[in-house]
Amino acid sequence: MPFEHGEVVAPGDPRIVLEGQWGHQPGLAITVNSGSRISFSFAGERLQLLFDTAGLTVAPHLWITVDDGEPELHVVDGPVIELSAPDGRHQVEIVVKDVNEHVNRWNPPFECAVVFAGLVLDVNARLRLSGRPGGPRLEFYGDSITQGVLALSTHPESEGADGTASYAYLTARAFGATSYQVGFGRQGILRPGNGDVPPGVESFGWNFAGSPAERVEPSDVVVVNLGVNDETLEADEYAGFVRRVRTAYPETTIVSVTPFNGKHADLIQAAVKSLDDANVVLVDSTGWITDADTTDGVHPSVAGHAKIAEHLVAALETHTSLRRRS
């Protein structure tokens, strides 16, 4: 039976919940970050997800889950993904598995990005109002590890990456938190990332070039895991990044997590101490994982990310007001 077009729903409609780092243009919601989410509920059988794929040279990867089913991988290589289910009420969750790190994803027009253009409902389907996310608000700033690069395998492209396997995604879910997962492969405090992404000290506060990252309300906790990609780094340079975060969020708890391989750990400790800010916490990740917990000696495997998340959840419960969801 052919799809009969019914209501067209824009991505900014309040019945659609966007979570993560999304920029907005007329009729579009855009993310360049793995781990970003779209969720909504509908009554009926069929609908179409709409994407603007014009100009993209590498297709982003999505996980799509309907109700309690297993997540299904969808490669966004065309403008329409059709979903169907038995007639009834359904919950849909879409998570960005990976936005490829090796092509331009910072300066529009992008070579890889998730450009969501909304929904088209079947004539007999209805979009339902979902509750807005509750719980705490968490932000993560990191590099390829935070992005989930090489988590699944040593495949260098999106096939080997998964933002939902990342320690950041797992930690946010443990707290039932609304999450902003901002990870860019190769990026450091001062080192530019892959895909034309500027250094962390310049990209903080932006969804992508020309799109300020605006928050409805400040996050409860900001986790920083940057520095491993900086060949050289001074304490005052690391402290300068944290000061940028503090300027954006005067009351938020900032948690500086040292790189998982120990690089710059002493320097980061000195930087945090120099700030003399009781609401900036140092978490030393020494010993959390070993080479056996990685896919390539550097990037954590799925099991490695799970270990990091367990350690980080415990550390956040110790140093912040966050408590894991029971």
C-alpha cells in the first residue's frame, strides 16, 4: 500500500525532542556530533524521516529504535527514511552513531552532518506530545574517545565508530541526564580537530561555524577530557580553556578528567589548582583502563568505554550532586 502523505512536521515542533548539540536554520536542525538524539511518539503505522543530504560526500550513521526493539543501523545516504510498525502507539528514538571525522563537518556547507528536516506522517498517523527530558544536564567536551571513534573496531571510518558506546553517552544515561556530547577526533585544547574543526579553546560555545551553542538553562556538570592530542601544553593554556567554560557557566561544577593514558596529568592538576575555584574538580583517570581495553592501544573498545563510564559515574557521585538513576 503506497505511503499517503499527511501532516508535515518541522524539526522545531515541540512534539519532537532534540537532545545534544543542535544548530538551527529555517526548517532544519543540524548536528555534527555523535551521540545527539531525536525522539518522539506517534499513533499509527507509518511515517517518514526527512533529511537534507545535498552536498554531503560521506553519509552519517544513525541508530533508530522503535519501542522496545533492537536499534537498527541506518546510513543517511538519501533524503527519506521510512518507518513502519503495527497500528498503535509507538516511541521512536534516533541516535547519531557517527558523523565522520575525516571530512568537513564544521564549516557549512558540510561534507558530513545530520541535517534533520522533520517528519511526514502517513495520512492516518498522528504525532503525540512527549514529555520534555527531565533529570540533570551534563556536557562533555573531548576528542575522538568522547566521539566514540574506533570503539567497535579498528575500521577508520564510521563503521568502526559509535557515539552510543562512548563513556560520555553511557555516563549520561546512567544519570538519566540530558546530554551534550561534544567530541571531535584529533582535537586538543590548542590542536585543531579533524574535519576542519578548530581547537577546543576556539570551538567551545559553538555548534559549528556560525552557530552559537545556546542553552535553555545551564548544565549541572561539565566534564572536560581534552589534552591528549596536544603535543605541548602549558598549565595556563589548559586553565584558559576552563576559564572559558566558567565564563559561560558561572555556577556549574566543572570536572577536569585527565587523559586516560596519563598524558599531561601533572600539568592538568597544576592548572586546576591554579584556578583556585572550589567548583572545579580534578578527576585522575590513571589506571581506569589498560591496553587490553582498547582496539588499537589508544581508543577504548566497547568494554573499555564501559569501564571508564563506571569509574566516571562513581567519581561524579563523589564530587558532584549527581546520583545515578535507580
